[in-house]
Amino acid sequence: MNHNTPLSHRPPHPLSDGTHRVLTHAQLRARGVPAAQAGEQCRPGGPWQQLLPGVVLLHPGPPTSEERLHAVLLYAARERTAGVPAQPGADEPSASPSGEAMITGLAALTLHGFSSAPALPSLDVFDVLVPRLRRLRSAGCARVVRAAALPVPEQVAGVPVAPVPRALADAVAGLQDAGTVRRLLTEAVRGGHCDPAAVVRELTGAKLLNRPHVVDAVDSLLAEGRALAESRLYRLVREHGLPEPCWNVDLRLPGGPRLGVVDAYWPEQAVALELDTRAPRPGRRPEDDAVWSEYARRREHLERLGVTVVRIAPRRLRDAREQAAAVVRTALMAAADRDPAAYVVVLPR
């Protein structure tokens, strides 16, 4: 597979109910099983086994992926549940009270339905995201990842999972294979899981953009995101009955300076459209980059000439197409009420 190979999207990973076969020592005590008895049950050859510190698997066989996932979450949250007594007949306490732990990394991407992520049984460890100040160590199949501020988890089959951009950053942090990194980032965009800017923000925050194989993957990601956004823009114009524009053209003043390239231009209405695919790039701060200032200067110049500039973010083309079409249509209709724009030469890009 190369980075141009189409990726097949698979549905979020289905999980069977393994929650009632994994309990913490505190939960066992709340059910009338003292620590000594639990320890006896977990001896070699016994009916139970200690899967992680403080977490017991209530059968002697190998744990399933679902049981390991639940055990990791219970291990990460066990300090929060230790003092919570269980009521007879009540459901198990939440594995992650107050959003204090969530699955991240490759396991999270698998749960989100990434076809390029490994299957859960093939993973030796599951990454679990916890607050930075938690006094918790990696153990067994639980690898602790810390964050100063936790994102809001998403629920996948009842499991709290980090959002795709954060899960990607945590997965990439442990990957050295350039092809795997490229495939994961590409699927994030092609599969509609998130936009490139969100991924790059997380990679920047994780200080991963100093790795050459990650930088190369990000370059491909941004190109992939622009191509996908352009395709969605073409569909937007067709499906919503908008006038056909001049696509990807260079605007100039007659005999004068170049005004810049726009993604779409309606000459009769003097309306230009630009896809806002800007994203932080390796080694730069967006607010200090002269490239971003150039965007603003070009827009101001065009508007002084009477050209209306519409900027649309790729996410809007994905999630709010009706609104995006309405913005363009409004700009086109308003042309009749404006003073005529300066004559602009339109050249193929």
C-alpha cells in the first residue's frame, strides 16, 4: 500500500460485554470478598488472576481484548473508585469517573474504526490517557500517557476514547515507521474523522514535528486535505445549483501586479472564494508567519478593488454544506447592490 491507495473505512470496533469479568480489589471488597480471599483465588492454578495491580480477572483463561481494555481503564481509575461502595444488583461503577482516564493511541484509532490501525488482539499494550499529576505508572498491558489538559472523551461501545487528533498524536509518538504514520494520518482525513489543521495542532503540541518522517507525513496530509476540500467544493457548486465559477485562477490587474490565486472566481459578480486550508507547519508559529499576513493583505487589496472574498474552511464543506452554500449564494446575490468592481484579468493557474 502507498499513500495514494484508497483506504476502506471500517466501522467502530464492536465490543462484547467483558466488564463484569474484571473488577478492582475495592469493588470485590464492596461485594463481600476480602483482600485475603481475593489473593487466594488469584494464586497460580486458582480460578482468578491478577491482570494488573489492583485489578482482577474473574476466570483463569487468557483475557479477551475487551477484558484487557476494561482492566486498563479500571487500573487507571482505581484510585477514584476505591472508596465507592457498590449497591447490590447495581451496575459496575464507571471505569473512568469524571473523565479521568480514556483509551488513546493505536487502540483508540482501532476503536474509532481505522482500517490502517492494528486489531486489538495484536496490541500488547493499550495506551491510557490520564491527567499529568496522577501518580500512576505503566504496568502490564497498560501504558500511561499524561496530559496537562484532557480532551473530552468520545464513547465508543461504552468505552471512553480520546478524540481522533489526540489519539493520532499519541500513536505517532511511539511509531518510527514512516509508512504507518503516513497511512494513519491519511485515513484520518480521507475517512472524514477530522480535518488536517486539528491533527497538525496536536502534533505540534506533542512536539513531534521535529521528526523527519512525521514532517513528510504532514506534508502529504496537508496536500490530501486540500485535494479533498477542493472535491467537496466542486460538489457543493453542482449540488446546490450555484453558477459555475472559474476554477483555480490567477487574478491580475491589467498590465499591473498579480493579485493572487483563488480557488473559485465568479467574474460577473466579482466574487472570489478561497479554501481556508491553512494549518501550522513544522518549525513555525502561525501568528508570526509572514505567509498568514500575506493572506490578509491580499484579501484587503481585492476588497479595495470591489472584489468580495469568501473564505470557507474545509470542515464547513464537510459538516455544514447548506450553510456554506448559503454564504456563497448570498455573496453572489449581493453583487447587484454593490458598485462595479475594478476590471480584473483572470488567467488559468
